[in-house]
Amino acid sequence: MAAYRTPRDVEAYLQQHHIPGRLHTFPQGTPSVAAAAQAAGIDPGQVVKTLLFFVAGQPVVVIARGQQRVGYRALARHFGVGRKRVRLASAAEVEQHTGYPVGGVPPLAHAHPAAAVLMDPAVLQHPVVWAGGGDAFTLLEISSAALQQATAARLVPLQREAAP
């Protein structure tokens, strides 16, 4: 990939699509859920992550609470495929499909649209959430309802199931 997309791309996308979100930059960086929550002065439950999976070879974006473990079986069940047809994208694949480096992937403004966008309903527990903003120093503050609408995400329970 020649160059990463940046928070400027996220800002332009928000403006172009009239999405009510705001970017915040933190000089100390936001490399983890705990660091992001501390930097923004928010509850860790308000931090959401954007993950890229491949389900039966198709890219699928998943938006989940930052501390949540996404269940591969839940994804497989939703798409009607076997568990072995679901895999997490590599860092190179994330960069290729979204245009952003791992650790700063926003939930929108991707270089290539995914086949589907899914959001765990737990994201809606907080009226305002904070997501990746395009790099490891920037977060996007947005209402959870606006995030769902802006990404056209389908609400699907994605919590990893406890082992029997």
C-alpha cells in the first residue's frame, strides 16, 4: 500500500456525509482500550473497536465494544457457514481493505467497502462511543445511534460464547 488514509480522510467523510462525529487527537496515543479510555477520560465500555474478518472469503467489518471478545461461531452462524470459514484479517489485509493501520481503524471511511458491517448490540448501551479515528493518536467521538446509521450496520449479537 502506497500511503495510509489518515484522520483527515475520516473528517472529510464525516463532513461529506453529514455525520455528527468529532475527532480528538491525543499526543500520548491510544494503543489500547485502557489507554484510549484514560486519554479521553471516559469509561472503557465506551471504547469500540473495528475489526475486519473474512467470512467465506468476503470482507466483513465488525464493530464491538473494545473489551468484548468477538465470537467466530456467532459470525459463522449469522452467515450460515462453518466456523472454519471465518477468520480475522491479517494486519496487511486490514491495511489493504480499510486503508488504515491496525490500531487506528475507524468504523467508516474505508478505502474499500466490506461485504457487510455488523455491530454488536452492546455498543448501543452507551449513548456516545469512541472509536478509532484513522491513526493510533486519534479517536472518533460519535453517538452509538449515529454510528449504526452511518455504517448501515446490522445488529447481531457477537459476544464470544463461554467454553462448555
